[in-house]
Amino acid sequence: MRTDPHPPYLHPAYASTVLRAPALPLVEAKLDPEAIELVDPVYGHRAVGELDNDLTLGHDGEPLGERIIVTGRLLDDDGRAVRNALVEVWQANSAGRYAHQRDRHPAPLDPNFTGFGRCLTDDEGRYRFVTIKPGAYPWRNHPNAWRPAHIHFSVFGTQFAQRLVTQMYFPGDPLFEHDPIMGSVPDPSPLVARFDLETTQPEWALGYQWDIVIKGEA
């Protein structure tokens, strides 16, 4: 019985891990953190704007789909707030298609939804996004494979070299039991957001709460 809370590097049901998992024992290497930052990708040169956390804005009209609010706190493993951290999200539209040239899913693109946003956490470690609930989409991992609706999250610590990439899911999705990515995690419940009526805004958007806990120094 596995006691490690992290998914294994090799999980054959998730076909991509067969190619990505290390075939040899890991080698510990000491790297210069400043040198790493010089070559790490930079996600835009402009400062984070006040409206960058609203994925429904910046287009000629309203996006199609169910408007939602996703909020929560970024915490360290001692329960302390991680302040002023960069949080980025990207996702498919309500039809389950990404605004990306490599996405060939025969579902409609939404000209009023590009599917990415970012914000900085406040003094309580809280982030907040307004977006559209994404749709499920097919992928070619196995026959008749569909990904549950999810939002990708990228969280940075004090440096770009300190980065966590994860996914947030929605409660009650019938595709959970068929998804090998979720199946690779011993306890996937922390990946599932909680519907929250207090976050919900009447006649405007449903609300979800989802906290993110990062390990080690941030």
C-alpha cells in the first residue's frame, strides 16, 4: 500500500508518463539558482493588472457558458499565507476547447474567451478569478477518453524557479473515475474545489473555494 501522497513518475494508465518518467535513478545536481532564472520562461513583461484576473473581459462581447468565481488561499505547509505570489490560470472554453493552434477538438472556439489570466495573492494569501466553467474534452490516452472539467493553475514562489503546476476540478464530475491523471494520485480530494454559496453572487455567478498548499520555502 502506497503512503506517498504524490503521484508516481511512472503511471502506465496515464500514457504520457511512459515516455516522460525517468528510466534511470535520479542524479542529485547542484544548480546556480540565479543562472536558472536567467533562462526560465517569462510570462509577459508588463505588470499584473487589476483586471487580469477576470477571464471574461477584454473582448468584444460576453463569453458563452456558465460564469463562475474561483477563489481561495495560497498557504505553506504550516498553514501560513503566501503573500504577493503570482498565480496564473489557463483553461478550455465552455465547449471544451482551448484557444490554441494545436487543439483540434471539433468543438467551437469562442471569440470572446481566450482562457488565461493571472493575479497576485493579497496579504491573506487569497487569490480570485472570474471565468467560465470549462467543458470536458476528449484526449487520446485510451479509447473513448475524456478529461473532466478542470482549470490549470501555476503558482510561483519568490522566484520563477519556485513553481507549482497543478489542476483544479469541480465537484461531482462523473468522469473522475475514468481519468487516469486523477487515478495516479492516492488521494485526489484536495484537487476538487468546493461549491460555496457565500462566494456565489446572486443572479451573476456561482462560487467555488479552492485552497492551494505548497511545500517547502516559497
